[in-house]
Amino acid sequence: MLTVSDVVAEFPAMRNAAAVYRVAKSGALPSWKIAGRVVFSRADVEAYLAGCYRSRVGAGKGRKFESKLVIAG
């Protein structure tokens, strides 16, 4: 089990403790409260980050960028 500080230290994509708490509170990342500390499973954190990466990679494939350049002169 990983604490919030462990998650921030081991996974650079999770920028800071506030971001980890925010994701946990939203329910996107399963968490448990044990002895007053919020803890996460390593597998859950890795699965969450993998899902985030897949959604970003496929996000730009819908439209093709077309540049329209006009040269005057």
C-alpha cells in the first residue's frame, strides 16, 4: 500500500499531494483510509495513470490539422 507521499515520489505524473487527494476524492482512483491515512494500491495507481495516458494519446486523432498560409506581396 502506498501513502500519498509515496505516490507523489514514485509517479512523477501525479504532480503534488493536492492532486492525489483530488483524484481520490473524485473516485477516479480507489483509495482506503487506514489509521487516519489515505492509502492506495500500486496496481490501482498504475492502472489510473495508464488510462490517463491512453485518453491523451487518442485525443488528437479526430481532426487533421490544416494550415492555411497566405503570402501577400
